[in-house]
Amino acid sequence: MVRRRILVAPVTVSPTKPLTPTHLKHLLSFDVLCRATSLFADVHLLYNHSTFAGTRQVAGFWEFLDRVHPALCYQDLTEEQIGELYMEHQRSARVPFSELQPVVRRAENGWVHPATSRILEIWEQHYRLLGMSDIKLGGGHAEPAPVDEVVETLTAHHLCVDGRPLGAPVYLDATPAGLPLRVVISAEGHANYLFRALQELIPSLGWHDLVLLVYDKELRHDYLVLEHVLSRLGAAVERLELVRVPIGGEVRSSREGGWQGYTIGGFAGPVVDEFGREAFRLGLRLYLLAGLGRGQGESFSLPHLKRWVRRAQRLLDAAGADTEIGAGADAEIGAGADAEIGAGADAETGDLPGQLSRLAGRRGFLDSYRLTTTMLTRDSGIPLRELLRVVYL
């Protein structure tokens, strides 16, 4: 059977702040999705931390740091301290593009600010702790197409209104789908994140049978436009929408704060010390992907996380986990799993790729929420030990 070629394109977490529960949910969702789907399809993850370096969100932060805090030694800062600087930047006056342009050009040529280099260094440590399959999250990117080439391609397919000759913006045109025009390049020539994404996506379309767009619910309108554009360019497109995780009853952007005390650097250490690394890895996935999966009601809390980590330990015990997948796990709960979590967990053999392919169905990929909740149901029939080893740990 010919394996489908799937391009998974999540919206990138900009390396300007610490990793919060919302960021972790996003990262772990596509990590589980890619690992599971790759058992029956050829999966390419398009994820590059530098994709949006030339946008105002990132380049503007870099310009602010060099102008307002020129003497800081970023190697001595924590990610939370850099996050506080990012909040300070968001509260400051917006500089005109003429002042931002030199930083944008440097970013487009591959320069990375020391603050972001420090963040990425810390994130790699977090990715190792989480058991991410790709701890770099930067190798799977395409060479971006030149601006003029992308605009010409879009214009040729009646997907673009190019106002540059008149000193006006460039718009994506998805009006046939009932969506309004969307500015992607300002009148000053500054491309936003949607155009940056197109610069990477368009060169990749011919090499894949399916493009899967993964994004936050708050970005739905933009991703409807992106879906329309890619479809008109001949791609088969699916969208996977994720909701953010409330903290203290509120869903807030990182630029607004409220994440203090809820970053992975803040809560992971004591939980790992108490339960072990593997139970923490699995428990965090279960909590974020299943417990806080589809809805946006319950807030993230440490007591709830610990309950899910205990449940993860029971799953590891039920799977007969040895030191390879359960080292350091707390054995106080015993070897028996509750009926609610993985009856059928004794299944150690079976056609895991075939089972997961059937579970994926016509969409062709495995939604991490669906897979995780299925794993937790009675008599799922999925070989638990193998699934945990290959997909979750």
C-alpha cells in the first residue's frame, strides 16, 4: 500500500517568552500526532523557530531590547525574566516600520537575537524533559520562496490584490469563500505571519498529498483564509483547531502576563522529583490532550496535573512497564490499572500501525485528542505497551 505524504504545519510558538500550559498543549499535540501518524504515513513536520523572525512580534521585540536594554547579558537570564521583558515591550509604544526594518533585514538573513538564542537553549532542555521526538524543532523547514515569487503565484490564481505599485498593501483575496480581504504585506512593505507561512508552505505543496494546518482557535479566521488559498493552489488541506488553556479562569495571551508560576520551568521539577520522569511525561500529555482537550472551561492546576500523573503511573504499571519506559516511576499505587484506564492494557501484540490507520479514518492523520481518549477507554484493543513506547514516551 502506498503511504500518504502528509505535511504537518503548526503555527509556531515564537521564542520570546516562557512555555506555558497553552504552549505545551500545542507542542505535545502535534508531537503525539506526528509520532502516531508516522506509523502508517510519511509525515513531514514544517516547524521552524525562525519562520516569523521578521514579523513585528519578534523583530519588534529584538529592536526594543537593543534600544531599551542594550547592556543586558541574556545568558544569565531565565525564560521567565525574558518573558517579563517581552511584556514590557508589548506595553511600550509601537515603533514605525522604518525603525524596525534594519532588524527585519538582519532576521531575514539568519541573525538571531541573544535573547531568543537563550530562550531556545532553555526550550531544548524542556523538550528533552518532555520526551519530544524532535528536540531541535528547527530542522523541518523549507527554504522560503521570495516575496515577489509568492505574490506572482497568488496573483496568477486570483488569490491576491497587489497594491504595491500604488503604495498600498498586498491583500489575500478569499472573498469567493465569503471571507474579507486580509492584509499580508503592509503599505510600508512589512510582511506579517500569514505571508511568512505562505513563503514556506507554497514550495512544499507539490511534495505532499495532504497539508494539515494546526493552530489556535483565536486564529481561526486567518486559517480559513489560508485553507482557501492553499486549496485553490491545488493542495488537499485539513485543519486542526486547538483551544488555549485557561489559568485562574482566564485565557490570556502571553504578552498580557498571568503565566507567572505556571511555566514548565516553574512546575515540572517538583512533580518529576515526586513521580519520576516517565510518569510526568505521560501524565502531562494525558492532562493536556485528554483532560483539557476540546473544551476551554477548566483551568490548569497543579493538583489536577498530579492526579493525571498518578493515572499515568497506573497505565505504566498496567502495561508491564520495565525500566525502558517506566524508570523512576513511583510504585505506590500498585500494578493493577483501574477499569476506567485501559482495560485491554494487557494486549502486548497486534498490528499497531493498522489499528491507528483505521482509527484515523478518512482524514488520514491521528488527532492526538482522539487517540489519547481512545487509549483511556475500556477495551480499546490497542496494544498499550507498544503505543506508550512509540508515541507517548
